[in-house]
Amino acid sequence: MNSAAVKSGPGPETVAHLQSTFSRNMKSGGELDLDADALELITFVETHGQLDKTPELTKSNAPAAEHRSAGNRLYRERKLNQALVLYNESICHAEAGSDQLAMGYANRSAVYFEQGEYEFALYNIDLAKRNNYPEQLMPKLLARELNCQQQIAAGRSKPTVPHPRMNINVDINPEIPFLASGIGMNYEAKFGRGLIAQKDFNPGDILLDEKVVLCGLECDLIYQNCSQCSGEFGYSLIPCAGCPLAMFCSKECQEMNWKLYHRFECGVASKLCCISFTWGMIIPRFFFYGLTQFGDDLQAMMDYCVQEHATAPNPLERTLNQLEVFKFIHNAKPHFNRKFDSYLKVIVVFYYVVFLMNPLVRSIIRTESHERFFLRSLLAYSRLLGSLLASTVFFKVYPQGYTAGTVSLIGSICNHSCDPAVNTVIHSGRVKMVVLRPIRKGEQIFTTYGTSWWEPGEDRSLDYKCRCVVCDRGPAGRKWHSLMMRPFPLKELKNVQRMRYVLDSEETNNAAKLNALQQLIKRYAHLHPQKNLGDILRVYDSLLNDAIFAENEALVRAKLHAACAASI
């Protein structure tokens, strides 16, 4: 788990205003006692937080126009990504069917045209036309539409066909279409549950391509990332119909988000924004995810959750339904660093107080017994999810970076090592796992939750006690470190130098570079761990990230191109 920190630096104006007001209110009540019990903290927050006096922001064209005007200024300054985020803020505030909504989409199309993202531009032009774009401005929009079509026809579009493809490229588990066959789950006293190889795997084998199950965004990302899957979708998001504080990459994500938890969030979205820092929203979301699977029957959920369960559904035996997903995650017992208990307790209290202000939640959580269960569940899930989630920091718009926390079903089973065998990439709402170096049958499959041993000068400090061989202070760790300092065979250095030439060549495409690196790593795997091999792994790891990002972006362009063609 990555330790949470209160936001610093610029972010969306809406978010900054809500959070600064809440912070002032809390400070006026004195120092928050982190050692107080949860009930005392609840009283403190209810008394001093003044959340009951925080009005819920509603759709309004006045702030929509202000944010759009601010976006126009950034557009003129060529700060295009920041302009997109402000246009998104405007779109979220705009009233349904208003010209402000349509003009927000049109402004986004202008940015995409400048970026050479003609498919995104056409998609947003279509959104503007569908949302009552002003007739007097239509000629300029139609001219941009024609220009985009001409640019695409002339072959000036950015790639829509990924190269290389980053799909699962080995035999697929017949019961689980997003997982390679030959992967099982085992339990070890040292690591708990983990993934184990039931056959050999080689560099470049893609083992996993699954959807994100849960997502919690830092509020500064609500106008950049999908609230359901965490994907950016080129910032071309659609707004929640009810509140101005959530956006989605697709109708599918919007509908799923509403079904699972946004129906509980929407009515108190402004208050939630006041109290939410880093990935914390994932905690109550898992509670409401579970409640939804029990048909909003809180008693049925309580009856299941208060019992000890020796077994839970195994996600490596078959594809699980959403109720089984909840049960599997609920019953996980990962390692957790208790030093974060006080911090998480405060976060939980904030969410507890706010959600009980929502009449819909109050209609379900009605009795003292219900309230105790809600509080206990949030406390338990804060520790559980703090151990299971993966944090992704986004820097493209704001240089200080903001965090999205995600939990996946199978990806969360993979344990950490500072000497990983696979690279796990979370992008566009999916989790992909690619083999870095050979994995032999019977070996546990490790990824990294932080940095890896081959990253020079990096601080590998983690928010928990690392049990991997790199951090081992005993004989196993000493042996590993002694192997790392072995010299690379002199007669083989020419192959490494040849590889550097290939990597530096602009004429060599990424697919060829990846293939060459895979062959080199496989050839010298017997030297692992070794410093020169670590340099190769570092480059390979980075190229894999680039390839997955590029593939997802190309697939989105292809999807938008097909949608625009179908609408003509």
C-alpha cells in the first residue's frame, strides 16, 4: 500500500474549494486526536466538520461558462492537456441540453484537432451536434469536421492498428478467457496466497489481461479519469447526469458505476469530495459493491460477513460472478502494516459520517446494529484494500501527480518482490501481466509494487515489511547480492553492445526491439541476477510499458473511427 498524503499544488478549482473549506472547518475545532477511538472521532467530525452545512453542487451553466473560459485561456497558451481538463470540468457542470454542454464538447474537439487526434475530434464534434450546439456556430464546427475527415483520408491520423499487439499470446485458460493456462494459486506461510507457475514461461509471454474490479480516484483526477475503471480515454469523458463530480469513459462504465455504487455517492458527492484524499473512495465502494450483490439486503450481507469462511471461490478455477468476486476479496487475508491504522481510521470515519447523510443509504442502514456493521466493515476494508490495491500516479496534466487506486481479481493475488519476474501494467481500465525473465514450473510468480533492484539509485522503501530475496538479511539474501556482482562474460559483451545499437536505431520498430530483448534475456537468464542483465531488464520493462500504452491508445482511436464511420 502506498502511504496517502494530503494533496498539494494546483488541481481542479471545484475540488480545491471544497477541500479547503472542509479543512478550515476541521482546524477550527482543534487538533484531531488520531489515537481517539472511532466513536469519539465521529463526534468530532460531526461537530466541527460542518459537512451538514456543505451544499451539494448541482448542474449550473454559470460555473460551466467560467471553467470553459479558463480552458480557452489555456488553449491559447498551448497548454492543451490542462485545457481539456478544464473543458471537462465545464462539461460536468453544464446543464443537460444546454449550449454550454455542447460548446464544451466542441472546445474539446478543437484541442484534439491541434493534437492531431482526429478520431477524438470527430467523436467530440458528434457529441456537440447531439447536444444542441448553437446554429450560429455550426459552420465552424462542420468545417473542422470536414478537415478531420480529410486528414484521416490522407493518412495523417495517428496509429489505429497496434504494433506490437499485447494480447495473451500463450494458451488461454479455457475457463477464464483473460488468463493464460498453466497458472495456479498456492499458499505459503511467508507470502500468503500467491500465483504459481504450473509450466515454464518465457520473456514476452502475456499471462493476464483482466478488467479492473474496483477503482478509487483522488478527487483531482475526476475530470481526467473514468470513475469506474480509472482509464483516461484521452480525457474524452462523459459526465454523470446527476452531479458535477464524476466522469466516465463510456456508457457501459457509467451504467455499471451507477449500479454498483454511484447511486449511493451522487447525492453526497460534494461532501465526499471534501473528505477524499488519494485512493480512499475504494473503501466504501467495496462495501456498496457487496451490498449490491446481496440485492441491497443488508441483513443478508451481514449474515454472510459476520461468519468465518474457511474457503472462498477460487478465481483461477473458473470465471467468477460479481457476488463471488466480493466473497473472494472479502475473505482475503493479506499482510498489512498496522502503522497506518490511525490514518485509515480517520478516513473511515469521514466516509461513515458522509454516507449516513444520504437518504438512500439511511433507508438501508436503519438501526444501531446496521450502523455498527457499516463502521466495522469500513474499518476492515480499509486494511484489506490498502494491502490489495495498486496505486497509479498520473503526471501528464499536473506535475506533482495524483493517484488512482485499483483492485483487480487475479492481479491482486500476485505477490511483491523487488526482483520481479513479471511486469504488471494498469492502463485503460485493464491489468496486463507480461513475463520479464524465464519462470520455471513450480516457481511463484512475483511482480513489483514499487521499484525493482535494477533501477539505479531508487529508494525501495515500501509501506510494509518486504519479504523478498533482495531485502532478505539472511543467507538467501547474501547469496543473491553476491551473485549480482559477478562479471558479465567478456566474450558475450559484444551481443549486449549490438543490442544497444538496435535499441538506439530509429529504423527499428518497438516490436523488433522487444523481440530482440526477449531473446537476449532468455539467452543470459542463467546469469540472473547480474548487473548488466539488470540494465537489460530495466530497458525491457520500460519498453513493455510503452507498448501497452501505445496499443491501448491505438485501439481507442480505432474504436472511435468505427463509431464515427457508423454515424455518417
